[in-house]
Amino acid sequence: MKVFQTICRQLKSSKGFAVEPALRVVFSTSSYLCGRKKKVNPYEEVDQEKYSDLVRSVLSFRGHAQVPQSLFEEDALLYGPVRKCKTPKQEEAGVPRNWCPLFNPEKSGRPNATSDPTIPLKIPLQRNMIPSVTRILQQTMTSEQISCLERWKRRMILELGEDGFAEYTSNMFLQGKRFHEALESILSPQGNLREPDENLLKSGYIQSIQHVLRDVSGVQALESAVKHETLKYVGLLDCVADYQGKLCVIDWKTSEKRKPLIQNTFDNPLQVVAYVGAINHDINYSFQVQCGLIVVAYKDGSPAHPHFMDAELCSQYWAKWLLRLEEYTKKEKNQNIQKLD
């Protein structure tokens, strides 16, 4: 600035030259254009007096801050209570729609004292449209069970051939039939049946179950049919008798492979509880059963494995059986609809 004023004085003192300095000279380093219109805040255009009461009421409110609990209460008031939906897996593990109790409160827990204990019930199975326990279990096998059965079948065919495998399965069926005939003759009162085959009584299967037979008494039924009046299924049970003092449905099984655990018997527990439930709801049986027994006998005569099922374990398998029965009913219904279409 001083340099500029000095130059102006020198020019003024020069002859023939006059300078009229401006009233004010301003230097600025800003790039802002002075001619640009100032931006107006929209809130300044609001009528302050009109909304002053509302602003004061909002600013003066000193309520408690909302916490999650109060938010949930407010949502419940506005939209109703929260309904928790079950996942498909939870529904499958829950109570079946066709729920029916395993035990019948209208029946006695023991056979009538007036009934003749020397004559076990032997009701013939009536072939009709009602599905059997065996059919229901076969039609509702899991994909894993089917795959395992197919692998075993292919392996046996590779070892024995088609004809050899057919002969093997036929012999297994015949052995099982003879085993049950021998058991029926052993457990039946003397004179009710023809004399059993001595060679059959000396077989490895019969030798295998000798220690179990010592604990079996009070036979009430042998090879007798049962029908569940409510759930509409039938079956042919092996035996109903006391095992170690407890009335049981006894299922005799043969096996070439050791089955020391009840989990090794696959669907046999479901079969047993299906018979237990049927007896308890069948008018032909005056008594009620609360326990089950699966006896796995071995061809080589080694001691059989008895798998006892108390009332609590039977109840657990009963729920699983009802789910299988419900699945079978759905399949049959869908097949009938397809036939109509």
C-alpha cells in the first residue's frame, strides 16, 4: 500500500498529469463472487408465532426415555401380542395331530382273576382294508433306511447271485417261522398243541433264549391279532406274558448279527409299542400292557439280547409311532387323490 501511495504522489507532482484516487480501495484474496445472491434458510420463512406453542410444548417435555421393554409394550398395544411361529423341524418334533394316549384309563392294568390263565388268547388276524403295523413301517421308512437296505441287498447279490439271494431270503423266512412255532409250543400249556420237533427245540435259536425263558411266566396271548379301535390299524403279536414280574408285549427276533443295544433293532421298538397301544384299545383284551420286550436270538446259540422297554420308554416310542402312522395316512390320501385324477 505504501508503494502505491508513493507512486501516486510522484505522478501527481508531475506536470500535465492528475490522478484522482478512489475513495476506497479494497483488496481481497477470497474467490467468492460478491454479486452472488445470499442463500435463504427455509426455516426462517416459517411463521414462528403460529407454531410457537407447539415448539414450546415439545422442548419443555421431560418424559422418560423409552427402553426396549416399553417399546415392546407399545407394539403390543398397537399391533397385538407377538406370536412365535414354529419352524417345520419344531412341528415335526411336537405332538402329532392324530394324538391318542398309549394307555387306556378305562382298562385294568392286569388280567382278570376270573380268566383261565392256562388258555392264552389266540385271535386270528382278519385280512381287510385296515393297514397292518408291518405295512405302515415298510411304507414310511426313511431314505437312509431304504438306502441301507438297498446296499445290503446289492452286496448279498454280488456274493450269492440272484438265485442264491432268493434262496437265502426264503431260508431266513422259514427259520423265523419255525422259531416262532417252537416258541409257541414251549409257551403253550401241555396238550394244546401237537408235539414240537425235537430237532427244532435243539436249534441254536432256542438255545440262545434259554436264559430269557426262565424269566417268562403267566402267558396271556400267543400269535394273537390286535386292532386299535381309534387309530384303525391291526397287527399280529408274538406273545403277551410276564417278564421278571411285569406284563409285556414280547417280540422274538432272529439275527445273525449281534444287536446288544435297542438302537440296533431299527424299527422293532415301534412295532412293539404299536402292539401295546392296540391291546390297550382293543375290546378283545380285558387287560392293559405298559411294557415291552424285544428278544434277539442268535443262530449259533450265543446268549440272546433282551431289550426291556418300561412305560416311559414305550411312551417315547409311541410318539414316534404316531408320526409314522400320520405320514402313512398322508401318503395313502395323496395316492387316492391321484387315482381319482
